[in-house]
Amino acid sequence: MDHRAPTGDPMLAARFAPPAAPKLLVHRPELLKRLTTGARGPLTLINGPAGSGKTVLTAHWAAGAGAPRPPVWLTVEPDDAPGAFWAYVLEALHRSGAALPAAVGRPTRAEGVTRSFLVRLADGLAASPQPAVLVLDQFDTAQPPATTEGLDFVLRHAAGGLRIVLTSRSDSLLPLHRYRAAGEITEIRQADLRFTDADAEALLGEHGLDVSPAGIRLLMERTEGWAAGVRLCALAMQRTADPEAFLRQFAADRTTIADYLLTEVLDAQPPPTQDLLLRVCVTDRVHPDLADALTGRDDGARTLAGLARDNAFLEQIDASAWYRLHPLFAEVLRAHLRQRCPGLEPRLHGRAARWLARTGRLTEAVLQGAAAGDWQFAAAQVVDDLAIGRILTGLQADQLGRAFAGMPAGTPAVAPALVDAACRLAERDLPGCEAALLRADAALADAAPADGSLTDANGPAVRFGRAFLGVLAGRPGDDVTATERAAADADRLLRELPPHLLAERPELRALMLAHLGAVELGAGRLDRAETALTAAVAACGPPGTESPHCAALGSLALTELLRGRLRQAARHARAALAAAERSALPPERRAGTDHLALAGVAVEQDDLPAARAHWDLATSAMGPRPDPATAVRAAVIGARIAAAGGDGDAALAALRAVDPERLPAWAADELAVAGSAVHLARGDAAAALAVLDTVRAPDGDQPEHAVARARALLAAGRGADAARALEAVPGDDTAATPVRAQACLLHAQIAAAAGDSRAAHRSLGEALALARPEELRRMFAESGTWVRRTLRQDPRLARTHSWLTPRAPARTARDPQGVGDPQGVGGPQGVGGPQGVGGPHADGPHADGQPMPVEPLSARETEVLRKAAELLSTEEIAAELYVSANTVKTHLKSIYRKLCVTRRSAAVHRAQDLGML
């Protein structure tokens, strides 16, 4: 038999030998199993980019890892003419022992074969006693159409006598749709070939590298599971003293990965395609029209589609017209662009920015403008498009913040100054925000008179941006009138702006109202605060309003707390927490007012463990620079908690930690009232009176101040003076319920001290009736032993007010916090009842002495906890829920925090005790 090619050259033996599997091999049983299954049918396609592991996987399978019999191997060359290709196929079949009739013959010329030859070959394969499995490695679109057509003919007419396993970087010209429709094809694509975290960990282990889960995640983020990239990184890490540091500092353009991609991918393309790749690499994703804008040509659609089809590290995004480069390839291309064409990259960013702006892609336009260093353009896009609120809330907030992080301080013009102010505000840098607003005001004053256009330097968009930020930068204790004036200006300017644009920016009104309400609340104007905050909640709902929604609900909760409406305060606070959970609002964008309100509710209801837990969460969320009003209220609630726990020194330290500068009158008075209560808890009535004398109650004797003074006077033995002080407390609902209840309780104490038991009983009954709806237990715990004695003397009164007895609200898996309980967030730790103040459960809200959950578990956390209860490992839970092991660990940490435990078994037992499982 003639073993030469039709050209007369000898056959290359290397083309018939499968490449040796790497010594360090990742075993991939699922893919091997799919190959074995596919080889039972006519066609198996393994398709992926260079270095994705196609040949390694197939060679491993062919070496006996799953193939039913040794397959016939042939490495295809791109310049094989049809006759040469078929000659090599026949030689491969012969070397594998396949028996073909002599009548089949051999190709006699390289240019092609006759239809008769293909018919004889198909007939010979059909008559073979055992089907031949032929691996065609590197069979790409470069093959002549005649070769592909002939292969399709033989495969379809061999009657099962031929089965093909085909590897390629691009889809071949075989009519794959026919095989799919007939169910006669098995496909292993790029997504299947990508390494998983477990694959990467196994490969690194084979290289003797011990890398943390965080390091493996970082490696997978950079490589996106590209097999060659992971292998090349592993080799490079072997040569470093600190593999983890290599991953943190890894730069693709300075590694062998760059050489691989430039050689195997970029250099393999024709010059026009190389030019396109180098230009489009400056964007995260590219549209054919954008590619044309960057190249100045009109072949973008054709070239991008071809690159995606050829798996040239560019893929189509879903089924859209957009494409994206593999991030490592894009990084290498950008480095190559800087080297080959210095100075071109910023100009390309500028072109991309303007194309994206014209097509309405604001965030991407801003990012490209920032990358070009064109800060005036980037900032103007934000201001003119009324997107300044998106720096503070919404999914693009972090992206926009990072984009402007590199803007030089003091960049001239109005728009950069306004954007800088918004960025400072997002970072809670109020002094920096105010400095930027001063620059904006100076630039506005220097600008030419407005011509009425939207993009004019003094146009409505710019003036609205300034007024908008004036509202958001308003602080309690400053000129509240100025904030209200800015809100009125902003509201007026909104009517001058395009309605369709405003409809796309719901966050603007929501942010303004939420901040205005917070400022009014900080100024002690509770009615105005409620009006603005209620309107803010109503304005929220559309995407982008999650942050102001949570902030407004939290401020509403504080407003209701100050009014003594504890149940309503708890309802708003829980709603804020639930909204934050649903929207996955990051911790740095949570104000903490929701937890602060819940801490205030819990301490008044004498649930000290819950109060401490909420207060800790609130102060953590508020950060180091809370606004003065929030700082005051946090200090007051913290002092109440510490004093209730018997730590008077800590209580006074919390109050003294507040900066007294620029505090409004209400805040100074509130601190004095809280300080007076702490001194009374320490038994120092004189100090309690003295601290009240240091301030003058705003607008005369406020009810809270009057009650505090009456308490101190009564403790000092001056009952008559205490009674006179209580005359400033109105008897109707113009005073908050806790204040009125406290006043009644003091009247009862005064009467009891005077020996008037009937009046004492009557006033105590009034106090209990006022306190009952909100379960105000703490005031009775602070009133001393006489309440216990009085309740013993009147069993009917004790039975009527059994809510004072320690009681745990029902918790279920559906309502783990007892939010639906008609008594609100009433702590199960009571003040007593017939047994007296501070009953047997006074130090813990649950029978086991553990605090109740401070937040409800999310649906996913409940799933994780159920799996943990089944004694599944972290990895098994991850497999069951189709998430990573690290995600499971994150959920477990959150569960531990919410259930106040530190171990998995304790979490399961706690959840079972609470009826959550």
C-alpha cells in the first residue's frame, strides 16, 4: 500500500499521534464522560479558544480515560488540500487497524477527490464490523469548503460506521443545525471547558502551591477559568517567594500570558483585524458601530462577528449586538497599544466617550471620559443629564465614584465642582462637600449670563444640581432655613427641566425629600420631618431609590420614637431593614438609623440585650462622622442602655463624647435630660438637678425637661416642687405618650409619699394605661420598690396589666422577629407584674437567656441553615444550592450574627428553639 501523500511527500507520523497529556493534569470526569457518551453518536464537537484545553481533554480521553476503544487520531493542518486531507484520513484509519475494501482506493491528486471516492469510502465504513472513532484535532474554518462538504457526506452515509470527535477554535462549516435537529451531536463549548474554582485549586496543588480561597477567587476573576491562563500563572507562581502576592500584583502584560496571547491570537489575525482589536480594547464592551467610530472604517460588524465565531477571545454578550474581550486579552492589548502607538489610548477613550454619550449610555460615557482625562466632559455628562443623584444611590454609584476618584482637586468649571461635591457627600465628607460647593458658587458667579439652554453654564440643569446638593449637604444645627430654601429652589427648577428626563431620574426627588426630612428631624421639627419623610417613602420604589428609601424609613422610625409611638417606630425600622435586605444595599450606604430606632424602642421596653445589639449595629453603620443630630440620639440611647445595665460611668462617658459645638438647643437639652437620668440612677439627685440647670429648655419649659426636673426634685425629697414642675406637662396628647405616662407615674409617687394611697393608685393606673399600648416597661423598672408594693396591694390592677410580666413574642420561621406581634417589638423581659419590678427573666429576652435575632434571616440564609441542620458540609451545601463554598460561608457568618451565636450547631439549635426550622 502506498503510504505517501498525493504530492509524493511522505506522511508525517506526528500527525497520527495524540499529544502526550501534561504531567500535571486536572482530572475532569464529567467532561470525559460526555466525550464517551458523544462518541456513541456520529458527531462530537469540542469548541473553544486557544489554550482552553480542547486538545488536552481529548488526548486524555483518547489515552484510555473513557474512550470505548482507541480512537483514530489525526491532527489537521490549515493548509491541507482536500486530496491531502483524505489521504491522511485513510492513513489514520489504516494505522488504527480499520479494514477497508481495496476498492475504496486512494486520492491521486492533492486538489480534490471525486464523488465516487467518497461514496466508496462511506460504503466501506458502513460495512465495517466495528465503527471507527476518528478524532480530527484543530479542524477549523480554514479548511476548504470541499473538505467540509465531503466529511459531512461520508459521516451521513457511513451508516454508523464512522464517528467523529472534532476539536476547533471556531465552528466548522459542517451543517451543525442539522445534527442538532436530529439529536446527533454532543457539544462541549467554551463555557464547559472553563476551569472551576475546584479545578484551579487542584492544578495549583499539583504544582505544590497552597493558595487561599481568596487567592483562588482572584485568580479565577482574572483568568475567567481560561485553562492556559491558570497553568501559566501556576508556573509563574512557582518561581515567586509569595504566590499570594503574585496574584495581588499580577499584571498580564508582563508575563508569559502576554507572549501567548500576542502570538497565538493577535498575530494570527490579518492587519486590519489587529488594528481593530487594539482600538476596541479601550472599552469594556464594544458595539459594531462603536468599533467603526474607533477605527474610522465600516467593517466592525463583520470583523467582530468573525472573531467571536473563531473564539478569538471575544464573545458576543448574550444575544445582543454587543461583544466583550476576555479581560486578560484586553489588558495585554492595551499594554501593546501603549507600546505600539504612544498617545493613542486617551484619544480612543475620548472618541468612545462621545459615541456612548450620543447613544444615551451615560455611565459608560462618563467612565470613558474619565479614562481620557477629560474631566469637564465627564462631569458635564453627569450634571446635564441630571444624573448627579446616581453618584449617591443606585447600581452605578460605585462605578461613578471610582471614575471621578482620579479627578484632580480644584478642577475648574461648575460641573466638576458639583460632581466633586457629590462624591464627597457620598463619602460622608461634609467639609469637603461644602468646599466643593463654594468652588461651584464661584464658578457660577463668573459664568456668562444664562441663555436658557440645558447645557449652558448657568442653565437649569446646573442650577438644579447646585440647589439639589444644597439640600443634601444641609446639616441639623446649621441654618435649616437655608436648607428649606434650597429645597424650594430645587423643586422650582425641576419644573424647568425636561419631563421625560425627570421620569428617568426618580432618585432626585426621593433623595431631596429624604434629606430634607432628616434635616427637619435634626432640628427637632417633628411635624415637618414626618411630612417630608412620608413623601420621600412615597417617591421611592423605582430602581435607584433603594438608598433614600431605607434612609427615609429609618428617619421616620426615629421621628416616631421621639413622639413615643414605639410600635410605629419599630414598624418603620423593620421595613427599612427589610428593604435594605431585598436590595442588597451595601453596609457603607446604610445610615444605621433603623437599628438606632430599634435600640431606642428596646430600651424603653426594657429589652436590654436587643437594645445593645441594635445599638452596636447602629453605631457601626453610622461610621466615625455621623451628623450631629444622629450622634446626639445615639449617645442618649447608649447612655440609657448603659445606665439600665448599672454602668453609670459608661453612660456619662457616652454623653460627654458628643461634641458640644454647634448643637441646637433641643440637642443640648436632650443631653441634659439624659444626663440627669444617669445621675438619678447613680443616686445623685443634686447632680441630676445641676445638669438640668446648665441648659435652658428650648421654647420655654418643654414637657420632657419638666418631667426630668420633677424626677430629680422628687428624688431630692422636694415633692411639692416636683408637683409644681409637672404643671408644665400638658394632660392632652400634645405631649408624647411616654412623657405623659412618666408624669402620671411621678404624680403617683408624690401621692404615695404623701400617704394618699387612693390618688397613688389612680395615678399609677393612668400611667399603666398610657404605657400599655407601647409596652413602656423601663420607666416602671426605674421607679423603685413602691410600684411593686402597690401592685401587691391591688391584684386586680396587676392582672389588668399582665403585659408587665416577662413574655417572649411568638417567633416563627415566617416571622422570626415577632414583627407581626400586636405588641410591636416589646421585649419579653418585663418589669414584673404581681411579682414586682425586675422579674426572674429581667436579664434576658428568651427562656435560654439569649437575645432574639436582631434581623430576620433572608430566604437564602434560611435555606443554608436548613441544609446545615441536615449535617451537610459547607461544600455539600454549596453543591445543593448551586453556589460557591465561599458564598455559603458568607451566609453562615450572617446567620451567626443575627442569631447571636458563634458556631453552626448553636445556630441550628437556636433556630429550632425559635421555631425558625
